Amino acid sequence: MMAMTPGRLASQSVERLQVRADSLLREWRRANALADMVDSLNHARAGGTDTISVGALRIVTIPSPARLREAAARAWPVIDSLYGSEARQLEQRPYLIAPYDPDTTSPKPTLRGATQVPWDKDVASLAMMLLMNVPIGRPDSALQNWLGGPVAPIVHPVQARAAVYVQLVTAPSQPARNCFLGVMNDCRTALTLGQSPDPVDQWHPSAAERRALVSRSFAEYFSYSDHGARKPALQSCRAGSDSACTELLRSLPAGVLPRPLTYDARAALVHVALRLGGREAYHRLVATPGTPIADRLAAAAGVSVDSVVALWRSEILTARPAPVTVPPWGPWAALGWTAVFAVCALRSSRWRVS
């Protein structure tokens, strides 16, 4: 067995401690949530509560005409298909919902920690609310930090993929544009799947891109931060000094540097991996918090991460938004309205000679 350097051992120890800390934090939050739920039920017991069960989904609510059961029946298949076996968590993590009468001035019913909704809200809106607030246990910080948010259902997948398509076409990041053109390594870069010691150079490799990023997104920040100490560097960057632009971007606090693509793109990638991997995919995704994200996605999907990325790109390109078509009479209508406005302007008193 090869001897390991003290530095490497220390690094691995820190990683293990971080994983353990994340695990303890999740358990602490879960215990607090359960305690809050019990406290809420005790407070509401005088007025009575109902528990709605659909699959593993639980809703603790105040008796009302709200169509929560129908909404739960719509939401549960989506939740179950995303989280698989981990969706059983919801048996111990109920929604707390307090419907109220929107047509009365009486005080709204109280249920501590509950979401208040008008009881006449339609089923589709209630189902949307359930999908957007699934009380599943949060994954580890590494996954959340990479993703930029929780692993959640994508309510409108077609529109979401179309929005990512627009990102690939219009993003100021060279890796994103190259991904659109089919450079798969740049797709991985745009999705921040690689670990780089210098994300500035990896995510924004061209000098023009770095200068535009400083000028358009951080000019005000660099003008006033540190009592204006970075103004000279900002001026040098604007004058064309790439080294000044690069150093300014490297000085940004951790997590502030814009990534090539947004949360929506990475969320779509996660959904591809979970769909490929079947019912246990989400469990595999969250089971190894100390593993690189690319490896976790591959484990979840059951195929290589390159295959996941390739399918993701294919689905994004397929979701290209339909171009807006102008009817044959459109230009003539525009000319007609232009003529009308021109006549109105000429008839105005401003243009008359007294």
C-alpha cells in the first residue's frame, strides 16, 4: 500500500468531517421539523385537524372545502417518479396547510408553520403548490451548492428545456456556446461538472468575455468595494488589460462568479440522470456526498456521465422554441397603422403654421 502524505490525509479527514457535519445538520433539521409539527398539532387540536394521505404524501390540514385530496392525487405521481424510494420520507414529513375562507373578514385559522391558502383555490394551483414545496430532506451541501438549489420537480419541463436552449444560444460564456455547437467537453464545463482550480479561466476563457463580465455585472461593486481601492484596476480592465479583468474576477467572494449556465440547466441534467436510473436513482444520487458530482450523476443514472450529458443536450436542442411567424397580412397591417399614426401626427396643432 502506498504511503499517504500528511497533507493528503488531512484533506481526507476534513472531507469526512464535512460529510459527517452535513449528515448531523440534516438530522437536526429533521428533528426540529418533527418537533414543530407536533407543536402545531397540539395548538390546532382544539379546532381539530385532518390528515390526507395519498401514497406516502401526507397533508395535515384544518377541515375545509379545499380540494387538497384531489391536488395530492395529482402531485403524488410526479413526486414518486422523481424521488423514488426516498419519497417515503414524506410519511414523516407532512405538508402543513391551513385553508381559509377568502370571503370573510374573520381571523384566518392558525396552524403553526402552515401554508395558508384560500379554500376555493383550484386543484391545478394546489397541485402546483405541493410540487413546488415538497418537504423532502435536503441533500448534502455539495450537491446543493453545485445545483444552486434543491432537487425539485420541474413543473413545466417543455418550457424549462426551451429556456435552457435559449441560454445555450445567447449565453455570454464561450463553453455554453461551444456546447450548443456540439463540443461535449465544453458541455461538461458549462454544467460545471469538472473541478478546476481557476474557474475564471475555465468558465470565461476569452479576454473579451472577462472584460464584458466585469464591465456589465461588477463595475459598481469594484468601484465602491474596499473604499474604491479597486477603481484603478477597473479602469485598466475597461481600457483593455485582460490581466486586470482576470484579477478582479478572481477577487470575487466564493460563489459570486457567474457560472456559464443557470440552475435550470443543471436541474434538467439531474432529471435526465434520475429518469435513466429508475426508482433508486435519487437514493444513489444522495448516498455518496463525498463523491464528485459527475460520478454521482453517473451512479444515479447507471450510465457514464458523458451519456447523461449527451442525452441532456439532445433534449435541450429538441426543445428549441418555435419561431414566431408573421401572417402574410402582417406587414401590410403594420404599414397601415404607420400611415394612420403619420396622418394623426400631421393633423396635430404642433405641425400647423399659424
